[in-house]
Amino acid sequence: MKKRFVDPFFPNRPVDDPNKFSGREEQVDEVVDTLYQIAHGNPKHTIITGDRGIGKSSLLFQTKLLAMGNNTLASRFEVDLGTDKYNFVTAWHDIDQDQSLKNIIYGLLKDLQTKLSIILKKFKFEIDLGGILTITQNEDTDKSIAEYVELFYGQVAKAYEEVKKTDKSGILFFIDELDRISPETGIASFFKLSAEKFNREGIKNVGFICAGITGAVQKLETEHASILRTFRDIPISRLRPEDSKNILQKGFDSVGYSYVEEIFSSAFHLGAGFPEPIHLLGSEMLSVSETNKITMNDFNNAKKKIIEDVRRNELTALLKKAGYGKYQFILKAMAQFDDPNVPLNYISKEIALEQNEYSTNIANLINRNIIERVDKGVYCFVNPLLKEYIKNFGIIDGSRNDEIHSG
């Protein structure tokens, strides 16, 4: 009988255990510097950026742990903290697509109030959340944003005065999924004006630390041109082969499984540098293995299970979302290419079209979050498992307007 154990892999959630966080040593050093600068009165508001599914939320959460005094990750990576530990008050908000600026400010202040009610028990500290709700978006958007900034500043300044009386390092506002909010909400102006207000009033130990997909800051720039001077950008690149291997090794070792070396290069190639497929593969290899040693047979069976069962509905929906006609043939060509990053000249050769004849389709596939641009004239799948799905099941049948020369 196979022994039951706690799965050491977690493909469906951010990494919350610093002992299981792999790679990103350079980025960890940079977020530690962000904490150091804010703690010492030189606020560097920061945004962590990268491809969807690359591990932004995991790094943001690890930054929060470091900010609250958990030094495990810094110790593992031998990163100099510049102090014994940090001790910030933290507030967190996850942005949803339909949220307004009011929702975000309310969420941040509400979480701050919850944290302060624990820390400052004897002060009976309360934030005027009702004030936020009384502001309405009117025709004069600039005026309403200014009102938000003044109210937010007033409440945070009040909290800051009490926090200064404690041993806390300052106040940090963590915001995840920043790219989900439309620039039209005025979020960029809010960040810029709030940062300037805090600095002007001498509140130097307060900072914003956010996460969003690559281009999130540039997207905000359309609403406020100088936002790039407000945020320090910490980009996350894809996993290196050794990072991918480290994730799998740690997981297998923790449950007493041995392994053959060949699985690591195969897993990295399939995952295309993304953490989520690596965690998913690790979990499924443990699930299908009939011994305490992970073999290439286990890898192949796990890959088959993922494509044909675990993620089949999700991948089918992605393929339908891509569209018909040229869209399907573009994806088929990309799936046939051996490397995850596919040059346009290869696609052109496979589908027998000039690049200008399908450039609109490429743009639409990017907007539909099916593929993304890696470099000039080079593209890859956003979800690397879709490549394997197409190789296994093919594209959507041609009975519905999918002649190669149709749109």
C-alpha cells in the first residue's frame, strides 16, 4: 500500500513557506533593499512585475513576511538585511477586475485598521472608513482623486503618529494584481499624489509595494506620465534550469522519494521557465509513481494525466478562446516548434503567409492572453501546457471557418 503524505508541491496557490521558495535571489535582495530604504526614511515605492504565473504573488508574499520580521528567506539566500529584522505594520489588498479606486483605498484602510486594533489595543484606534464611502466619482475626476488622497493621507498620518510610539519600522501597503485595474480609475494619479504628500509632510516610513504583469507600470503611465518616477520596477524573469530542478528536488526529498536526473531537463522544457507547471508536474509525478523513485515513465504518465485529465477543460477553453481560422493554424505552428520561444519567420513558413497577413491575429492572441511577445518577432504560449495540449489533441476541427486564409 502506498504511504500517504502531504503534497510538497502547490500549483494552485502562491508559495507561502520561505523554505519552499526557490530562485529569485537577485529579486529578494532588491525587495530587502526596498524595506531597508523605507525603514530608514528613504521610501522606494516598488512594483514586482513579470509574466502571468511567473511567481509575482509568491515574491510579494515573501516580501510581506520579511517586512514582518520573518528572516528565513534572507538567511537561506544569505541576503544582508541591514538590520536584525524588520517590524512593519502591513496592510494587504488583492485587486479584482471590477474594483474602483474607492474599493482599493477602502480595502487598504480596513486591513490597516484591523492590524492596528491588534497592535494598539489600549489606544482603541479607529480609521474613518465612512469618509471614503462618501466620496463619489463625479465629472471632475481630478477633484475626486485629490479628495481620496487627502482622506487617505489623513487616516494614514493618524495611524503613523501612533505607530511611531512603538518599535514598528513603519507602514507598508501591499497590493496584488495591480494590472487588473483600469488606468481610467485614476490609480496612477493616486499613487503619485499620495507618495508626494507623504514625502512633503515628512512621513518617510510609509510605502507601497505592488505586483502586476509585465507592462503594468507602462499601462499606468497612460494615466499619469510621471508614474515611472514613483515606482521602482523589480522584474521577475523565468526560472532557470537549476531553479526548476531545485523546486522538484526539494519536494521529492521532503517525502523520501529518489529520482533519475533525466526528469529535470524534461520538466524544465515542458514548464518553459514557469513555476506553476513545475509544481503541477511534481505533484502528479508523485501521484502516479508506484515506487519511491521518480522515473521518466512517471514523468510521461504525469504529463499525460495533466493534459488529458487535470487541465484538459482549462486548455480546451483556452483553445476556443483563441478564435478560429488563422488563429488555430498559428497556434498549431507554434506547438510544432521545438523551443518554447517561436520566431515569426517559422510561423510564416508553416502557415504559408507573410507576417503582415496575420499580424492582427498575433495582436489579438496577445490581447486574449493566449500568447505573449518574448522579443522582437518572437512569441510563446502564456500557458506552456497549451503547447502540449495541441501536440496531443490538435487544433479545433476545420468545420467552423478555419480555412487558413480566413481571419
